[in-house]
Amino acid sequence: MNQPAKAIMVQGTSSHAGKSILAAALCRIFAQDGYQVAPFKAQNMSLNSFVTPDGGEIGRSQAVQAAAAMVEPRVEMNPVLLKPEAEARSQVVVMGRPQARKSAREYYELKQQLWPTITSALDTLRREFDIVVIEGAGSPAEINLKQHDIVNMRVARYADSPVLLVGDIDRGGVFAQIVGTMVLLEAEEQALVTGHVINKFRGDPSLLTSGLHLLEEHTGAPALGVLPYYFDIHVPEEDSLGLQPDSLSDEDTLVDVAVMRLPHIANFDDFDPLRHERGVRLRYVRGLDEFGQPDLIVIPGSKTTVDDLDWLRSQGLADKITALRETGTPVIGICAGFQMLGRELHDPSGVESSRSVTSGLGLLPTSTTFQEEKVTHQVSARVAEGRGLLGGCYGAALSGYEIHMGVTAEGSLSSPFLVESRSGDSASAPDGALDADGLTLGTYMHGLFHNRKLRRSVLDFAAERRGVALPQADEDVDLNEEYDKLAALVREHLDMDHIRRAMGLPD
């Protein structure tokens, strides 16, 4: 019988220490070295999710890591996904499908029932791949949560995997983070830590030499590298800490895009391509004082449509959006944002809210009915309308994915998009709505702006309305090249020979 795949696990001293990105780098490094590599994260809590080719839902970070490993994403790579909702509850997605809605306390009771599912998924990957790169969550030293652990050291022990412990020096106190984490681990867990990694360092790494020696003395594990803070590698962000404003000056801004920063914003990587368009400033707006006079308004996806629509109203943002639309500012809604643009949202089964009917923004003559069954598909589509925002891309082919729990009736409007395949099966299904002026657009397709021709049509339309012209578009960011750059950076600054020896790989 074949030996199970070798494993390496990346854990952090805290959330946002850089685990996901380092795991992606290791996936690409081992794939470059000729191994079949799979990422794995037992449990992910994120509103940034992705749809696998067979229609399962997983955390976006595992889809990014799968792309780095040059393999198709699959549900075994993230068997448990928690999607936070309102009222301190989360939707629990198990092996790609929604299973329940639970409070934190209720979920703790469910965790032990999920452990066999997690180990089965990991076992499957270890049978089918050469190496599994495992990512932890948060910190392994949260002593109040440790008895419920199904994602950190319990996984490392099950896989008998060496662990890289990553600390974020950009936040300060990294040595205390690492030493404190090690002190709170049990002896058998400490033995699994093969080394420490300092992440996001700015400056001269030689200044850390004495600290690294002391770190080794205090922990008994070596420092394996200092990874620099970088600005020139573009890999999708895992969570909303990546929602930083663009630094483009007012003088250099030709098109100003305002994305509503909803409390439960989901799949915000939809907007990554806008950051790379010259002359385009991307902003995330949380209040009227930040609104300004944008050239394009976008309402993104959300896990809690009704609650986030209420929030838009409470902040005065809803009235501002409708007022600017009346003066000709284009508005785009994606998924939940599309639902909010309509006249009414119906919820007869209480899927989203205790209210059976909620008034929408009324910018589209549509109505949405929430349903208990979640729709998750990768899709290919075509632009079926050629007015307004879509005037420069009629007939263009599109690709994206759907994740929603509602059905929207378009009313008197024709749909701007025609879906031609869902999860690999042929289809001929209308999607979305475009008003008569071509200025208000709604769609269920995530990844819309990743389609170059449509993106440029929208941006050029906004620029023309402002009386300017955008520079000729650069080539789209090639993510394969970005993963290669990330791998090269990590190879340069991390002791990969030590890691290979710890994993039992040949030199």
C-alpha cells in the first residue's frame, strides 16, 4: 500500500499572521519541485468563499492555495466552512454543502461530530497527493478553546505533521507572541514545532540576529527565516483586513469607485482587478463622511442581505446611493447587492430575517424570494445587452461563480447576461437586470470584474461620463506569475532544506 502523503502545517501566533499566504507559497514551491500538492484547512471561518467545479463551497484561501499548487479546488481541502451571519450565528458548510445555522455555543457541541469528516477528508487527500500543506486557524494556544480544537494541534498530531509557527512582526511583540505560544503548548505539541518564521518584516534583517538567537534559546526550536513585507506581489487576500484604501492621489484619479463596506461583506476579491487599472481608485465606504462623489457605486455580496440593507439605511448610505443614481451615477449590485437594488425582498421561510417582506432600494423593478436551498455553481455566460455600462462588451464571454439563497424575478426588464453553463452542464438561463438607462446593473455572478472586456466597458463608461479617458489597459495580472514570485521570495528567505528534512523528503 502506498505511504500517505507527507505533510507540513502552518500555524500562527494569532489570526492574520500570514498563514494563508505562506501555505500558498509552500504549495507552489513543492509543485515547482515536481510533487502533487494539495492544501488543507480543517475549519475555515470566512465570508470570502469559492465554488469548486462540482458546485461545492469552500474558503477562498484554499481555492487560492489550490491554484498555487496547480490543482483543481475540491471540498476535501476545506471540509468545514463557517460563514458568519447576524445575531452571532454562522452557517455551517460541511463538505461543500450547508448543514446548519449555529451559535458559537451550539457549534462547539457540533465540533466533535465533525471530527470524523475532517479526518476522512484529510485521509483522502493524503492517499491521492504526494504532499499536503495544512493551514491552522487563529492560534493553537487559545487555552479557553483548546478542548474544542479541530483545526490546529489536533490536526497536526493526527497527521504527525511538523509545524511552522508564524509570527507577525509588523504588529509588534513578535518574540513574546512566539515564546508565549510555545509556553502554552503541551510538550508533545512543542515537539511538533520544527521552527519559527518571522513574517512581514520591514528593514534590515541583521538587526534581528540577537533576538532570533534568544528565541531559539527560549523555545528550543530554530528560527527558519524572516519574510519581508512586500508590496509588489498580488495574491488574493483571505479576509477583510485586505480591504485597504488605494493610495492613488486625487490628481491621478480618473475614475473613483466606491464599494459599500457592508458589515457582512462577502467575496470582496470580486474587486481586486479594479486595483490594477491605471487611473482607477477603489474605496470601501463605511459612512457618509467617506462617500464623496464617486463615478461608480458598487454594492457587494453579503451573507446577511436584510441586515446589511438595514445598515445601509441606518448610515444614510441608502438615500445617498439613490440620490446619486438619480443624477446619473451608475450603480452595480452583485449577489446580495443585486437583491438590495430591487423593490422587495420576500422571506416566507425566515431564511434571512424574521420579516416576511423588506423594501429594497427600488433602483430595479425586481423582487427576490429567499429560499432554503443554496445555489452554488461555477458558470460561463455571455453579455446579452449592449447599453449603458455594457455598451462596450455586448456579446463578450464571461466566467464567474454563483453563491446565493434567493431567486430574483427581473420584472419588466430583459436580463443583461445569459448563463450558458453551470457546474459544467449546458444551460440557457438569464441572469441579472439592467435598467432602461443602462446605469443600474445587478447580477448574481461573482468574479464579474475579473472579465477584462466587461470591466473595461464599465470603467470606460464611467470615465466618459466624467469627461476623461482612462489609459490603455495593461495586461491583466497573471496569478501564475504572482505565485511564482511569492515562491521565489519564500525560497530566498526561508530554510527550505530544514523543512524538507522535517517532512522526510529527500534532499
